[in-house]
Amino acid sequence: MPVVGVRAAVGLVTVLAVAVLAGCGTGSGGTDARSSTDAGSRSDSGGQRVPYWVKGVGFTRVAQDLGVTVPRTATQRLGARQKGFQDDVLLLAFVLPAGEVDGFVDGLDPEHQPVHRKRAAAPAGYEPTAPFAHLGLAEPETLDGVTAGQVCAPCDGELDSLDITVAPAGKDRSRIYLRGID
């Protein structure tokens, strides 16, 4: 093909691409092809882009959604839900007296016994998609001397998976990190 023909073909492709892209948007006076019931649409998320943190969903609601009964002695109770593209992530964290941790973990009835890890599984600066940093906490994957494992996958009900990490939180106390996928 001569050089002039190649340039003409490239120009035509460029014009067509711009026309197609312009037709995909919603210019002023246009209508959006997505319906308000499409999963992940802006109307489902209150105009927010997915993923986003669900406002007003805290510790009590997340514990209920995870199906976890938190001991009354738990302190520093934190929880959040992140709305995702396909799945939501539920984060729950609290501190227990060290003497109550084994009973709590056993009560979850994990499929496999959690494993003690001397060194962090991830380097400092690790940022998961749904970070515990949202709750003001260090990521459990970056902590040394923790016990971690999967509680269930799949789980009963709507929960797809639940992971636990137990980290030292001072003298005779441990922080429980739970991350569920719903």
C-alpha cells in the first residue's frame, strides 16, 4: 500500500475511534445507557465509584454480617464494610485479654488450626485492596509474631471466606483481626 494510502487509513481509523468513543459518553442532554439496577452503577453506590467504604456500617453490623459473637470483654472495637465490584469486604478488629483468645478462636470452629508466624508475611508498605489502615490499624500481614489462618472458605450463609489474625497488643492482650469476603 502506498504511503498516502497508509496515512489515509490511519486517519480514517482515528476518526472512527474518536466517533465511537464520543458516542459512548453521556454528553449534555444525552442519556446514560446503564439502568439504575445495573450492578456497580453509580446509582447503586450513591454516586460513588466502586470500591468504596459504606458509611454508617460499623462494628456491630459487621460482626452480625460475619456471624461472629464478640466477647463482652472486647475493647477497641472497630469495623467497616467496603463495597466492591463483585464482593464486599468486611473488616472487624478488637482487643481481648490474652486468656480469652484461644476460646474465641475455637468458637469460630476454623477448618484448619491457625498457624503462628514469626515474621511478617508482607513487607512494610503493603496495601491490600481493603486495608485495616482504614480503621487506623497496621495491616496484619505486616506484623511479626502473629497467629493467622482461614476460618472458612466457603462459609455458611452468604459469606465466601473468613480469615483471622491474632497479634500481640500489649501486656496480656491480643488484637483480633477478621477479614470476611461477602
